[in-house]
Amino acid sequence: MINGSKAVEHSIRWAMVGGGLGSQIGYIHRSSAQRDNNFKLVAGAFDINPERGIAFGKDLGLDPDRCYPDYKTMFAEEAKREDGIEAVSIATPNGTHYAICKAALEAGLHVVCEKPLCFTTKEADELVALAASKKKIVGVTYGYSGHQMIQQARQMIRHGDLGEIRIINMSFAFGGYNTKIEETNAAAKWRFDPSKAGISFAMGDVGTHPLFIIEAMIPDMQIRNLMCTRQAFVEGRELEDNAFTIMNLKGSEHVQEGAQVYCWSSSINCGARHYHKIRVVGSKASIEWDDERPNQLSYEIEGEPVRVLERGAGYLYPEARVEDRLLGGHAEGLFEAWSNLYRRFAIAMANADTSEYGDFWYPDVHAGAQGMKWLEKCVESADNGSVWVEY
């Protein structure tokens, strides 16, 4: 159980690029990273507007001399300090991720980056190689994967409780962009601009979340080929607001040959807050997880009553209880899930002891590269008449 003590020897000196005033995700980064004192925010370049970013840093209580107008200045100035930053989180629009991540790695910094890491698999491969050569950690904030019941699902599949995996049905289909809100919402506008968002909106913004979660649940999962269709239902959008993808899997230790995955990625699912659900069907049993009820996991064996497994319960696998922050019965949410991921990022960055986890993992640079590859293959399929594409 996590009691707030540090998992690393010293708090990692940490900065942010982006995440300033008006950011949708800046606060959850700061709150989650610093919750267990594994990171300490000491610097930042928080906004594309230098004056606004510097003022925001001061409001956070940072030393004014360490509130910078841009990330290049920050990396250069912090490198001159004996107490300079050791890690940086990137919370900026998609089109800037690659350049900032590359610059941070070249500056000898560990990185936590919003997805997507970049716009092409070529760029992703460069970041994978650069992280390896610099011996630095790149974490990707697939934040929902930090929920404890994802750990439970991983262990159930690993131990054969579901048998061979046959079907995965997953969705992230919310309704918040059902109308053209980008005309009045600046935070939404860039998401439909290919120069800033990349080759995809719905699949890149939400579809990659359940994709990584099933990769976390089934580490030996391999996609053989896929078929995708995508569409912009709201007139005038350059990128899709809805997509469907079907994937065939290769056989492996835990996956039956010919297993299939169905993914619905959408921002126009009227009335839905998230509709982020993952159902894994095996030859013995099925499990289902819903991010709006993240503390429960449905466990269904044919011919038996449905079991609802609860976070923090003693009957869960030990790996699913390592990151308990509250006793069972108390609900935990997305801030706790992100805190769990940041704790794992810190452990990886500090090369600290992972024995308490037993089965240690986190969304790393390879996960970011896999997400980019998936997007490229989906777009290739959809834009060529929804043909099957080899993976």
C-alpha cells in the first residue's frame, strides 16, 4: 500500500513545458507527479506567450528566475545549474511533441510526454533510439492505465483465468464534439488542424488509450493486420471525428490464433460522457472494465453468476494491490491513476527497486511508438477504401 513515502532516494527535479493557464491537463500532471514527493516542480516554460507563462509560474510559487519564456531557454539555462532539472513533462499541442521530446533527450533529461509522441513512425523510431543511446526514460501519459484494476486484468490473463483470448471489444466514444465547438473553444480548435494534431483526431485523441490498455493487459498481443473506416460527420473538419477499426491478432501464449479486436473511436457519441470500455473474451471467461467505474472489474464465467471484483479487496492478485492509496471501499479516480503512473516513471528514472511490483511496467517510448504505428496503419487503411493492411 502506498503511504506517501518516496519511492526514490531524492525527489527528481522536474519541469513542465506547457500546462499553463487554461490547460486541460496541466494541473493533473502537477498534482500527480508531486503527490508522493517523487518529483519536485522547480522550473517551467508554461505557455507559448512568454509573459503569461512566466506569470503563471510565479503564481505556482516557483523562483521567478526559473520561469522561462520557452523550452529551449529553459534547457540551456538549467544545464548550467548544479541543481538543474533532471526530468521534464511535455503538455503542449501534438505538433510540438517530437521537437521538444528530442531536445529534452539531447539535453540529457528524462521525459514524460503527452501522446502522440510525434507524427510519424520515422520520428518515433528516432526517439526510441535516442532514448536508448542517452539511457533516459520516456514515459507516455496513457493515464487510464494507472488504475489498479488494469493490473488485476493483466494478472488474470497472465495466470490463465480467462483461458485463451479470442475477442476484444473496446471503445472510447464520447459525445463532447458532436457540434462544431472548435469555433468557440480555442482548446478544441487545434485538434482538427492536421498541422497541429497530426494525421488523426478521434483515433489519436482517444482510440490510442484503449489500445495501450489492452497492450498492458496482454503484453504478448501482436496485431497481424487491420481494417479501418473513418469519417468527419461535422461539416468542415479536416480530421475524423469517428472511426471503426477491426484487427486480427497473431496467436501467442495467451492469445488464440485468429483472435479479433474491434475498436470504436469517437467524439460524436451523443450523450456519452466517455463510453471508454474494454471487454476481453477468453475461452474460459470474460472480463469488462469501464473507466467511469474504474474501481470495479466484471468477471464473467459461462453458466455462473457475474462477479464484480472491487479495488483493494484481499482476493485480488498482489500486483493489483501494490498501488492501493486507500482501503477497499473508498473510490479512487483519475488523479490517483496518474499518480500511480508518475510513481512508476520515477522508479524507472531513478533505476529504483521494483521488487514490490513483481510485474513492473509503465507506458514507455515503445508504447508511444506503437501508438503512432497503429495510427498510420489505420489511416492507410481508411484512406484507401478501408482495405486490410498488414501490420
